[in-house]
Amino acid sequence: MAMLVNYDPFRSVRSLQNEINRLFERDLDDSAGMMTQWPLRVDIREEAEQIILQADIPGVSQKDIKINIENNQLTISGERTFGDEKKRDSYHRIERPYGFFSRTFQLGVNTHPEKVQASYKDGVLEVRLPKREEAKPRTIEVQVL
């Protein structure tokens, strides 16, 4: 029995585009193949009172993490340094990313930029973005006439 297969003339073009996008997502140092910039991955969830952003930044000291709010944008940046620079030649493989990281998020009009709080524990950065009063859910009582 013959199988019917859909022909996609642009499949190879999309595959090439994905490879190019992946190449530009990181900036490699040609000499050692180490990443000099790495993507900051986050989880964002919304609660009734606030929006919570959590980012895994293991191996980075709290003093090396910067959080900036400007023009209604939240930017998290910092740097993870390679601590054993003198022993670098003795490593067989280096897969963990090192170097500068930065990620910017557009804040919604329903957040309070002046009341943002951040904490860092066990390699997890947590940023709490409180909502404005008018953005919080409320219950309206129905009156009997």
C-alpha cells in the first residue's frame, strides 16, 4: 500500500534558517570555543497581586547581578566568570557558559515599577512585579433592586 506524503518545498530553507538563528543566539570565542554570551532563561507567572519572574543563574555572585528599570523596561544583566583561569589549559571539556548575560522585558502598564523587589537564593533570581490597584482582580457585588 502506498503512503501519501505532503511535499514541502521550503523545508530545507526553514532548516537553514533555524541553523542560522541558532548560530547567532550565542557568540563564540574562536580560540577556545567558549561562549562569551549566554541566554538567560526565565519562568514568568502571574498571580492576583503580582507578576513573578524567576531566572536560574547558578555560579553567579549576587553582587554580579544587575537589575535596571528604565523606560518601562526591566533589564537583568551580569557576568559569570571562569574562576580557574590559570588552570584553563588542564580542562578537557568546558560546556558551562561563561561571560556576559543580559535580558530585557517590557513591563506592562499594570505593574508598579517603583515597587519591584528582587531576591537571590540558591542560584535562583526572583523578581516580583507588584500590580497597580486598578489591574488587580476585584469582585463586584450585584445589588437587588
